[in-house]
Amino acid sequence: MKPLSWKAKEFTVGELSERSGVPTSALRFYERKGLIASRRTAGNQRRYSRDTLRRVAFIRASQQLGTPLGEIAFYLALLPEGRTPTREDWARASQCYSKDINTKIQRLEFLRDRLTDCIGCGCLSIDRCSLVTPLDEIGENATGAPRLYEP
């Protein structure tokens, strides 16, 4: 494959794969899910605009955080279509995403702070577990599967 020019305005699926480090199969999957878009040449080959690299990087970083593709699609939909997103466009989208990330951090901290006590408590009881049923007002009046706490 010929070296990729940093001046290139569009990439083939193979070039985008090489530049992003993401397999072509994943890029096609992202496109089917509406996370990225391409135009088709007269020969029906995909061509991705240069800004697709940023979108792919965002997708991969979000996946590493455990963000589901549906949520990733929501945040990408906050970016404009038909033009390369500006720094301000990305800032607006990231404000919304930052709030959700902070909520996830709080949930992870809640789990981390209670996990050792829960594993070591020896209660072996879901109905009394402070991790699964903290402040369990429902459990005092009913039986059945517990609801997980969300801060």
C-alpha cells in the first residue's frame, strides 16, 4: 500500500483502517450502525472524509470506557452533519458526555468502596447485602429480586 498523505481529504476503508488502527470489518460495522458515514464512488467504493478519523478515535475511546454503541451514537449525533465538526462542536458534545462520565465514575466509586466489605462480610445474603440493597426500603415490605442502587 502506498504511504498515506497527511493532505488527503478522503480515505478508502483500507486507508482509514491503517490510519486509525481499527479493522475494516469494524469500520463497516460502525457505518452500518450510523456512527460514521462514507460516500460511494462511481465504482461503489467507500470514501471517508478526513474528519472520520476523529469520530473513529472517539468511538474507540468511548468503547474503552465501556460506553455502549447506542450511547456513542447519541453523542455523535450532537455533531453537525455535512461538514467537519469544529472545536466548538466537539466541546458542546463533550459537555453532555462529561456529565454522563461523571455519573459512571460515581457509580464505580460506589461499587469500589463497598465491594471489599461485601466480599468480606460473609453474610451470603442478597436480602441484607449493603452493596446490592443499600437503604432497602422496598425489601422491608416485599420479597423478590432487588433493585440495584444508582447514586
